[in-house]
Amino acid sequence: MTQVSRFLLICLILFMNACYRYHVVREIKEEPKTLLNGDRIALVGFYPFKYQTIYAGSHSITLVTDLDTKNPTSIYIANAKRLEDFPVKGIDPKVSSDQLKQLVETYKSYVGFYGLSELRKLIQWLGEPGSESYALKKRDVDYYILAVHGPENDEKNYGNSFRFLLSLPFSVLTFGTIPVWETRDVESQFFIYDSRMNLLAKKEYAHKYTVFSAWWGRKEEGRFDKEIPDAFRRSLFRKDIDDFVEFFPSTLPPIKK
């Protein structure tokens, strides 16, 4: 190994251990908003993914490892009531197995088998694997809101690789004073069901944000070579939650008393 190679390796090691992320996102300091008739609405899902990011040259690969059930985004709704807050009162015979099968397939298409434990809180599995049917666990609610938060992914074009490659050498040689520059995508989907599990509306949100990694980054946002802390990752979806709470009343007829 040449002296130049040793120097670059030392710079890289120092960089990896000393640089923290800085996410360029709007900080929301307002109190959580109130969901209309939230005391009669069961929230399902609302979990970000847990993931592992592997860097390979100019690319990073995001691998989902689980749902982060310890950090639900429902904390950003002032009057949130999760599904498990409503006691089960038997089985609802008015909801067909076919309706529930469609819901199961929809949720699994986004979260895979990671979401099965959440679905089992809502639905009773009947029969044997391969020929199972479904029954809705009856609860005293008017609506169900199912939320899915997409994993953090690289921007789906070559622009992000170019930015990463362009900024990394300068950042390493300046020991993290010039930041590594990346752009990330996040997205959320919200499904609104009535008490009979009819899909009333679907709302999607998608946005980009910039991430800088440098010695002047924020420790609470994670080190460059480590995963983003779970609690901070949850905050990246705060704007989606606020926007959905404002959107929700426009999709529904008045709730019958």
C-alpha cells in the first residue's frame, strides 16, 4: 500500500467515525393535530420500516428488516386511538371473507409478511394455509384507517449517484467539512375503510429531502456509517400525517349518531 493510499484510508476511517447526518426537512414544532371524530376511528399500521442500508460503490441498497412497532407515527395525531384500544366484541358476520381477502392482499403488497401480526389484530384467520378464509373482529368503530409508510429509498435516477460520487472525495479530503450530498424519497399511503370494510378513499403522499453528512451534522440524526435512529426516522413522516388529518374530513359523509 502506497503512502497516498494509506493517507486516503486514514481519511476515510476518520470520516466514517466523525460524520453525522443533517436532514434538510421542515421542522414541525406545532402540537399534533386532531382527527375528526377520532374517538370512533381505529388506526391500523402507521409503522415505519426498520431497515439496513448497504453501501456499494456509488449506490446504496436499502433492505427492509421489519416494521418498527415501537415508533408508530400515530403519535402525531392528538386524539389517536389504535386498533388495539377498541375491545373485540366477537365476529362481525356482515363483512365477507372476500372483502377481507382484498384488504389482506393490499396490505401485504406493501409490507409483505412483516404486517401479518398487525392484520391478525383486525382479522380472524380461519381454515388451513392455502384455503384460509377471514372474519372481521367486531369493534365499536365507524372507520378504520390503514397507513403504510414506504421505506427510505435512493432517488430513482442517476442524479443521486452523481451527487454522492461528486461530493464524497471532497468530503473525505476535508475530513467531513464539505458534506456528502444525497437525496432521498419517502412515501405514505392511507386507506380509509368504513365499519363494513368498504374502501372509501385512498390518499398517497410522496416527497424528497436532502441529506448532508459532515462533522457538523446532528448526532440525533445518525452517524454516516450507521442506520438512522428509529425515533428520528419516524419524524420524517410527520408532514404526511398532518396533511392527511386535514384531508380526511373531505372524504367522508357525516357520521351517524
